Amino acid sequence: MPAEARLDSIRDKLRKTAKTERSDNGRNARTASVRSLPLLERKATTAQARAETPSFKDGKMAVVGPTQTWNSINRLASLPARQPGVVFDYITLNGSQTNYTFKADTTYHVIGAVGLYQTTTLEGGAVVKFTNSASAQISIHGPIECKTDLYRPVVFTCKDDNTVGEKLNTNTPSGYYGNGLRLCTSGQALSNLRFAFADKALTLDYGGGTLSLTNVQFVNCQTACEHEDATLQVRNGLIHRVRYVSVGYCADFRGEHLTVHQCGRFLFDGYLYLTNCLVSALTNGWGSGILTTNKVVFSTSEIPNLFAQVGAGYHYLANNSPYRDYGTTNISSGLAAQLRSTTTFPPVALTGLVTSAARLDPQAARDTDLPDLGYHYPPIHYAVGTLTVTNYGSLTLGPGVAVATFGDHGLRLENYGSLGAEGMPKAPVRLFRYNVVQEQPIDWGNTAYEPTILTGPCHDTLGGDAPPTGELAFCRVQRSGRVWQSPVQRQRLVLVQATGLAGLHDVGWQSAVFGQYLLHHRSDQQPVCSDGEQVLRMAPTERVQQPLLGRKQSV
């Protein structure tokens, strides 16, 4: 068969295929969906070659590219032809692995018993979803390397939770799913983890040992941790709607800065030490054991006016709370240092139009004095939902400001609107989806399709070439959503002085989690480098610019 005819046959088969699964003896399978993707135009080899390697000058990337005009008449006619491509959406886990890595911005589906041996690595941004079977559990027989931070947690949740990670189906979570992590090696120190909808989130399968957890959330679980004759240390933890916090004989539970809300029983048997904690609506009380407390507020019923709820974060302290600056400083030194970069204040939610000069600077005060009681969140200073900068309006993000987005569109740039980020090396600007920080598995903003952090114009009210612009310095875009999208394929975001970006992946030059995409340019408009220029121009598109083969595509 001639090569062209064979290629047409392959394309025809792909078009007719809705879903493909490839398994390795039932252990680890990648699930691929077939999407109709644009067929790129090709330029001459010489034109592409000059754009392969960006140049840098004085720590700045120097890139320029061609500009184009667009209008509502020709934009649809200009779209390139489309062809099918294969994109791996998630990885199915079952069976045994050695030296396994849960990769950043990747979704995993646990369908049965998984055994991991030697070193297991958790990269921030990974999402692990369990099926509703008691056999769905990850047993880790060795050390764990936890590569996370405050804005890059690892999430363990259920297969029906569609608020984070790839959507595996359209179901609504009901009941509990799987048995989370079974740890078989003592002395682990893990941080920045979230567990949701687990029958049993953690099991310590050893006696006489310890486990240390920092910045951890347990939400909608049957049991947070089962540990017999073992010590569990939890520092800065949020435990909400968990029936049993600690289960096991002779258990030793030590908590600092915990918020425990709407739970059943705390301890089955053993010793309980709590410092600087808020415990509200613990319906069945402490349970059996010996209790030692220091600066702990406790009630079996709801404490009125205790929390402030914004978006999916239900446990900020209320305005004028008496429990701010109420705690003792007699806590671990590492936790005390970390609390200075966290907060108990909620974000300010913003929507609407920006048509003049506006500026956002940090407003959620960090806890730098006497510690507040309870769990501390990574700061979100502002939460934005379809905040549209248009008609020559400008929005400047000051040093250190953290902006979370919700709904279908977070920030929207249209018609000569401009976005500026004045980040600094030790105070970067952060842009991220709200569920990076906030604990509740809810859809804040009722998204109708894949959410986007930064969205381009969908219509042209001024006529002609009306590109938005951006000047970004030390700006970090963290996970969970496309960063730049424009429904008009030829519209472009012009980034002026895109300097000091702490690695190109931090501002969107690599595809993001969950099959969504960051800043992306067409292959027929490759950036051209010039030592005398400090301008980055790119043409984003509505979805994917080219067929992807494999789970991740660098741009």
C-alpha cells in the first residue's frame, strides 16, 4: 500500500476510536483518548532553525516574533485543518513497582493493591485517585522522597472527584473509596498532602516507630490514620468530616496547630498531646486515652462564629477572631518558622471589569507574631473569577501577591488590556487554581468546561489588531488549569520584559496537569531570538496546537 494511502487508513481508524487502553498484564495501563487536533502548517527548515534556542542577555530571555491582524470575519476561516492525535490522560496502577515516581501534574487511577519497593518519590502536583474497593491501597515498602511545597501538594482522592486531576467519569462521590497509603517503614517525614473520600487514609504497618506529617488535610474520610503502638506527629493539619481521627491500640498522637471540625471521635486508645488547636463539633468527644493540652479550644458542638468561608476554603478564622495571637510559642522550631509564611486570613474575591489602572498587593497577613490557633493556609491574597482587563485597562500584580482563580476563566485579557507582574526573586508573583490551596472538593464557580487561569479575547469590540499585553517578572504559575487560552486562534499575548522567570516552566512553557495547556505558540510562529530585543510574542490557541503522542508535551 502506498505510504500516503497507509497514512490515510491509520487516520481513519483513529477517527473511529473513542478510547484506547493499553495494559501491562493488568498492572499499569495508560488510558488514551482521541481528540481532533489541528494540523500545523509547516515552514521552511531554515525559518524553523533560527528559533530553536532562545538567547539570554543579563538574565533576560530575548525573543521576538511576527505580528498579525485579525478580525471576526476571517478568524474562523483561518483555522488550520484538524487531524486526530493521541493524548494519555491518566495512568492506571495495579501490581508492584520498584523505585516508582508519582510525577508532577499527572493523574493516577488505583484499581487494586499496589506494592511499591525501594524508594518512592512524590512530586508536587500529582493526583492519585482510588476506586471504591477495599483492595485499592498503595503499600510502600521503603523510604519516601517527598518533593512538594505549600503550593504544590500531592492529592489522594477518589475516582469520582472531578474537582482535581483528570476526570475519570461524570459520577458524584458517594461514600468512601480505597484504603489510601500503607506505610511499612518507620521514620518518614511527609508534607503538603491532601486525603479525601478515603475509607482509611493512612495505615502505619509497624510498631514502635514514628510518622511526621506537616501541612496535611483530611477531608470526608472514614478514618484519618490507623496506627498501633506507633507515634503520629501532625503539624499544621486540617481534619474535616472525618469519622475517626486516630484508630489503634496504644497509639501516640501529637498535634500542633490542628483544626478538627465536624468529626466523630478523636482517639481510640493511647496518648493524645495537642498544642494550639481548634476542635469544634467533635460529636463523640476525645475517646479513650490520656489527654494533654496546651492552648486548645474544644467543643462537642459547633462553636459559633469560629470560621470564615471563602470559596472552597471553609476554615479561615473569622474576622476579629479572639483566637488570633492566642497561641503559645512552645512549638517545634521548624513549624514556628513555617507559620510565618502562612495565614489564617481569607482571600478577597474579585470579579467584573478592569477598565482603568488597578493594582493588587498582598493583603492576607502572614502569622509573624504570636501564633494564631488552628490550621494555617498558604496565602491566597485574591481569588479572581472572570476578572476581565479590557479597553486599555491595566492590572499590576505586586511583589509576593498570590492570586487564585476560579470558574471557567480566572483572569481575562481583552482589547489592549495589560497585565503586569512585579515579582522579585524572594517574593514571586503566584498564579494558580484555588484547589491548589483550599481543601473542599467543590467546583467553585460552576465550571462548564476546562478552566483556564489566563484567557484571551473571544470577540473584537475595537476592530483590527487589539492584542492584550503583559510584563511579567518572577511570576510562577502553579498547576491545575491552562494558563493562556484564546478562542481566537491568531490572537496573541505579547509579553514584554519576560525576565527572571525562575525557569521557563514556571511561566507556562511546559504543558500543565490534567491535559490542559500553558502558554503555547504555533510551530509556524517559532520565537526568533535577538540580543537587542526583550520581547516575547506568541500566538495561543483555543486548545492543543499539535497532535501529542505521550502523556506530556513540552513547548
